[in-house]
Amino acid sequence: MKYLVLIPDGMADEKIEALGNLTPMEAADKPMMDALAKTAIIGTVSNVPVGMVPESDTANMAILSFDPKTYSKGRSPLEAVSMGLEMQPDETAYRCNLVTLSDDGDYDNKIILDHSADEITTEEADVLIQALQEKLGNEYRHFYTGVSYRHCLIWKNGNDRYDFMRPHDILGKCIGEYLPKKENGGEEFYRLMRESFEILNHHPINEARRQRGLKPANSAWLWSPGKKPQLPNFRQKWGLDAAVISAVDLIKGIGLCAGMRSIDVEGATGNVHTNYDGKANAAIQAFCDGYDYVYVHVEAPDECGHRAETENKVRSIELIDQKILKPIYDYLVSTASPFRMMILPDHPTPVRLRTHTSLPVPFMIYDSQNPCVGVDCFCEESAKAKGFYVENGYTLMEHLIENKKQGKE
């Protein structure tokens, strides 16, 4: 038995007037998903436990069968693992976004315009991260380049409990009330973020971006601290050789910490312009190489939600359906061997809100050998109407991989 898990990150949404009062999932032309849904198990699942922040680390950890309440240590250390960083027990990792702040006024009065600095290229970002390391790095803290706007700060004896604001939650707002506060132990973080603006705002990279009509990456924004994570081994738990395919360091890190193989795809960007064909080919090759379980994560719908790009969100769903799901399905059918597919977003990222929510998401489990009565359209409303609700996302895998926990086929 082969297993594909496909995660269109943040795909679930609300009904949108500009789409004729449809959600992006309803509006998208996705013939493959809808065809599979007709004979699949359909339901809804809560991947984010009550009381936890609806972040992708929490949700994807749950989908991979690890209880976030037990294993979640923040997203940053998972990203550090993906970047090949060997964290020590006394070190804390922080996500370090390169964001765009308005030019006017004092630092505290600036508006956060973009959490991704117009999805800055990794090559440009690397130069800026090196500038931060040169000016702000020392024997206790070190800045490391990740992908696009997503980077990492490792801080020896750093505070791993500070409650930072997530930058994508305050788009368009004045940052003053959301900055780290001296009275809460955030003075060093505040000073570092403020100084980063002074270093980056007129950096040649950003001046060149302004000339090209792009937003500057003119400040660092720290958030999601955490210590080195420890996850159970996926193969030992489920008896399956597993691989993960994602453009996002966070997802790669979860897979690596669980003993899965992380497969890189050239041109995989984490946005709507990612290499969809390359991800499909990588998944097919992983099955050819003997992997039993392939986890394909696609960030594009989530980024479109954060950027309030309704049409692009619809388009990203269509591209996932046509360029990733269909080729993998066709390959698995061609093998004449049994297979199962599970498709679901990790969490909703409504275009209206431009951030994640904790609401349940639709899922489907397609079994090539055991058809059942599903739905005509794979979407939020039809999934909810089926009445099958999985309260704890970390148990969903048990519905996909029957008896594997006991080492049986």
C-alpha cells in the first residue's frame, strides 16, 4: 500500500463576495479533487488544539500524528533543523522575518505593510541577513539565512518563553503596541528589531528594490521562540518509509525530526509561482525509490491568503489539482497496486482576515480499493454536511493507515 498526503496550506476559507459568495475551494476548477471526493471518506478535522495558536507547525505536526500539546516547541527550532543547524540545549531559535515597515515616523509609530517584503528573493535576503549578522551578531547570537523572508536567529541563553506577536496578524497596523515590551522582559528583542531597521532601511539591496517598485525588507521581526525539538520516529510508529516535499523550512524540519527524508525541489518557492510540476515529479520518484508514504506540502494558498490575493488563491488550488494531484494519481493508478490519498489544508487562511484561524478544515481520504459515498464538490460546506468530525487532528492518521500502528498491512 502506498500513501500520499497532500497539504494545500491554508486552502480553507470563507465565502467571498467577489467570487459570487463562494469560497476559493468552491470557486476553483479542480476536477481531480472533486472526482476523488465522489468516492472518498469526507469530513472535517481540527488540527489545532483548543488554546494553541493556529500555526503551521502545530497543524502539520498534528496531521503527521504527533500531538502538538506534547511535542510543539515552536516553529523556529524546526526550521533551524531544516537549515542544518545543530542547536545546543541552552540555545533558543527565533523566526526572523524580513518585513516591510512604513518609512514615516519613529520606529514605534510605523505601519507593518508586508510580512514578506514582497516575497523577497533568497539571494537578496541573504545579503541583508549577513548585514544583520555583521552589525548585531556576536558570540551569543547568530543570524542564519533561510528562504525568501523566513530566517532564523539562534541565541545562547535566549528567552524561549517570550510571547511575540506574529507579523502576519498585524498587517496594516501600527506596530507600537505589538513590539516586545521592556516590562515583560523584551527589552533586548525590542532594541535588536529597532536597530535592524536602521541597518536595513537604506541598505543598497533595499534602495534597488525601491527603484524596481518593490517593497523594501527594512526590518527584522522576531517571533515563535523555541528549544531543540524531539519527535517520535515516523517509521517506528507507523512501519512506513516516509518522505516530505516542501519549500518551507518549517515543514522540512518536522519531517527531519521525525526521521523522514526531506526532498528538495528546484524552483519550489512557497508562493503561487512555485514549481508544481517539480513537486509532482519528486513525489512520483519517491514512490519509485521505494518510499511508502509521501507528504507533499504546498504553501501557495496560504501565502495568497496572507496577501489577500483572492484570484491567486483560487488559481493556486487549480494548479495543485492539475499539476500535482493528477500526475501523482495517474502514476499510482499505472502501478496497478493499491493506494490511498489524504488531502486537506492544515488550517484556514481567510483572505478577509489575512491570517490563520483555528476552525476545522475539510479532509478527504481516497482508497483505490474501497470506494464509498462521498460528495460532488470537495469544499468546506460539503465536508461539514457529511457530519464526520475528527476532534483531534493527531488521530486522523489512524483513519488513513489502518492497522499500521500494530505493524500490520
